[in-house]
Amino acid sequence: MSSPLEASIISALKNIYDPELPVNIYDLGLIYELKIDDSANVLIRMTLTAPNCPVAEDMPEMVRSEVQKVHGVKEVEVEIVFDPPWSKEMLSEAALLELGLI
């Protein structure tokens, strides 16, 4: 079960959309890890749909900026990783529906 702060962060992540797909980055499965320490510092490990994604350089700052707006969040660190590589199997049911895949 998530905490209210975690739920608010997830909600904020759902405001960020992939530039090539009409789906938010959370439902795309791009968020691999979300950690919140006891001081409300946030670590997000995420990936991109492809290493050559057009917003690869901008995405960490977009995520950091959006999560930093969440009431109660102190510091935000965003780490881009490519292991494991993103695949369509990581899409949420909401994303599959949005993309017309179910």
C-alpha cells in the first residue's frame, strides 16, 4: 500500500507524457523505482522507450520539476537507466487501453 506522499508523486508523474505516445510515463512503465526516505527525499529510477528518445536529455529535469511541485517533497534525484530495457510488456492496463492494444 502506498503512502499519501507516494500517491501524490505518482499522480504528478502521470502529468508527464511521452513525446511520441499519448500515454503518461508512469502508465508506460518507464518508472522502475520510486523511493522516498524518512526526510521526504525522492529517488526515481526510470528508463526511456528508446536510448535515442528525442527528450532523453530533458526528461530527467521534466520529472524532477514535476515531482518537486508535490507538497512535502524535499529533494528529487532522477536516474535514467537502460537495464532492463523497456518493452511493451511494461505498459499498464490503462496504457494498453489508451493505445488500443486491448
